[in-house]
Amino acid sequence: MLDLDVSLFFISLLIWVLMIILDKIYYKPVGKILGQRENKIEKDSALIESMIADVENKTKNIDDVLKKARTDSMKLRENLIRKNEEKIERLISEENENLKRRFEESMKKLDEEIASAEEKLGKEVEEFSNEIKEKFL
């Protein structure tokens, strides 16, 4: 069987010393580095999440500004179209009035010319009839 003597105690002591040395030299520094790495990853993740939230916020603000700009431009466009339509209607009505006035003036002039021509024709007919009467009588 096993002999339990001083070597067991000595081996146990060496294992404990080795464990303490490895703990101080290897396990604690590696654990510290892993802890720092986890902390850095958590900080970076939090930073990335805050940046994503900020980008989403800014994107939403930009979308809101674009939406407002679109509605404002549509309102402005509608106002300009309405004003131009009113201006066109006003110009058309003014031109219609001008055309009516010119037509009436032309009709008056034509009536005057017709009256003048009828008067002149009446005189000429009378003269012609007198000449015919003189020739036949």
C-alpha cells in the first residue's frame, strides 16, 4: 500500500507553493486582463448603443425637417399656382373687356361708315335718277 511519510507533506507543500506562485504570476494577471477586456467591451457596447440611439435620433430629426420642408414646399406651390390662376383669370377678364370695347368701337365705326355710305349712295341714286328722268323726259 501507500506509505504516508514526510514526502506526502512535502509534495503537498510544493503543490500549495506552486499554486500560490501560479496564482500571483499567471492567474491574477490573466484574470485582470480578462476583466479589463470585459469592462472595455461593455463600455464599447454602451458607447455603440448610445451612438446608434444618437444616429436614430438625428435621422428622425432630419426626417421631420424633410417632411416639414415638403409640406411647406407643397403649400408654397399651391399658393403660387392659386395666385397665378387668379392673375391669369384677371388678365383674361381684362383682355375680354378690351376686346368687347374694341368690338363695340369697330361696330360704331362700321355703323357710321354704313350710314355715310347709305347717305352717299342715296345722293348718288337721287342724282342718277334725276339724270335718267332728264334723259327720258
